Amino acid sequence: MTAIFISYRRDDSEGHAGRLFEGLRARFGADAVFMDVVAIEPGVDFRQAIDEHVDRCDVLLAVIGPRWLSACAESGERRIDQPGDFVGLEIAAALRRGIPVVPVLVQGATMPGADALPPELADFAYRNAVALTHARWTSDLEVLAKALERIIAPTAGAPAGATAPEPVRKRRWLVPAVLLVAAVAVAGVFSLRGGAQPKAKPTTGTSAVRVDGRAVTRVVYAGQDGGKPHGYFTQTAKGTWVEYDAGNDRSFTFRELNRNGDGVALRDDSRGITILLDLKRGLVQLRAGNAAPRPLYRIRSAQ
């Protein structure tokens, strides 16, 4: 069951979407949030898969950054105008089904006008938007989560990271939309912070991290002296990881190369580097080219 669907453009707002994904999954459960089409199996018609995922959700959050509307394909055509644009397909599917669609503005972005959108997305321009800023990350995540609870109703008193049960799906087409709009109007401006996944018990330490690398999905790090820099790596979909460098407020995307009981190897092709999440030694290590790995950070916790 997917209660919350997060729609975003990778080259526009991937870091913010990853933080949103992680924070909401920690609050509502790992199976309650869907973010990335990377999770769609090879050979599956992605149009059908998107339709099915959207149809199972109670609300769609559309993350909009500065390049959401202007991003272009190699041909020079705006992506939003292309029939196979994932973002357009996701939002259009939600609009057709009467599912609440909330524009989430990041990095100073503004809402596009109806005349700037394809006809099937014109109604999106009139959806009440929320803006997320870095300055109030933690407190505004709580406000957003409470607004979403009006729709997806997780188990009362469930701890953060607990998997939410499948919501009771009564006539959602009108009532959830009204509740969400009311909650957004009261909440005002939202901002988000990452959270944790519920797959393994967190273990902290300054040496080996006692979490099986074959199951790890999140690694928190700090400088080797225990201070800055600090941040975390989190798996956002099968084979895909995002690093959020909190000290510098930036993010990077990695593909997973391999993993075993001692850790996970990640690759950033754009920078030509490999990151080793070495749970056995409790270190995040960097390998550039054929050089030997060198320690970057100390792992504070993993799960």
C-alpha cells in the first residue's frame, strides 16, 4: 500500500525529494511512501506502473524546484511537454483520479501558471502550494506530517519508523482533499528533514558498526573527530542511494555497485568516485580511480 506518492525531477530537486522521502517514511512506514521510478522493474510499461502506483496513493506531493518547468530534453523540447515525461504522467494520473495533489516549492521556486502547462496539467496551477526552506527543517516536517495524517491515518502512538497499516479507504475523492487543503492553509510554509528506515536496529559507535551490510539502508556519518562535516547516505530505491551533506547543504546521487555483510560500495559516475560504506571498520571511505581507499568520515550509526 502506498499512501504518499512523491513526484520530482532528478536534476531539479533530487536532494530535497530524498529528504522528504526519508522523513515521511520514518513517520509513516517504509511501505507508505513511493518516490522513484527506479523501483519499477525492467520490462514493465512505466506508464502503467505509474498509473497503478498513483491509483494506490492517498495524496501526491509534487516537489518543484527552479528547473521543474524549464528542464529540457536533448532535443531542446521542454520535458513537461513530452508525452513520456514521468513527472507529467504522475501528476496527470492523480488529477484524473481526484487524488489530492500538493505542490511543494523548494529553493525559491514559484508555481507555474496554467498557460505554461500542457492542457492535461492546467488544473495543477490552481492547487494550493507549500514552500519548504532549509531554516525550519525539523519543526515543519512535524507540521506537514500532521497534515498528512488527516488523510492516511497511521496507527496512533506508533513509534517513528514503524510501518503504517493499510489505511481504511472510504470515499477519498472529496473528504481527503478538503482536509488537506484546510491543513495546508493553517500550516502555511513547510520544511522537511530526513528520517530513518525501519529495517534494522540502529547501532552507534566509533569502530565497527554491527549492522549487516546486506540489509543496511541508511548510514549517518560525522568527521573523524566526531564533528563537522556531517550527513548521511540513504537508499531511496533499489540500486539508488542519495548522500545529504548537511554541513554544506548539498546532495549527491550514487548507484549501488555491490554489497556484502561488511558494507556497501557506491559509485558517482559524474564525479568519477567510489564510496565505500565500511561497516566493519566504521568508516566512510573514498576511492578515486585506481588509488587505494582513504577514510573520509566516521560512521556514527547505521540501520
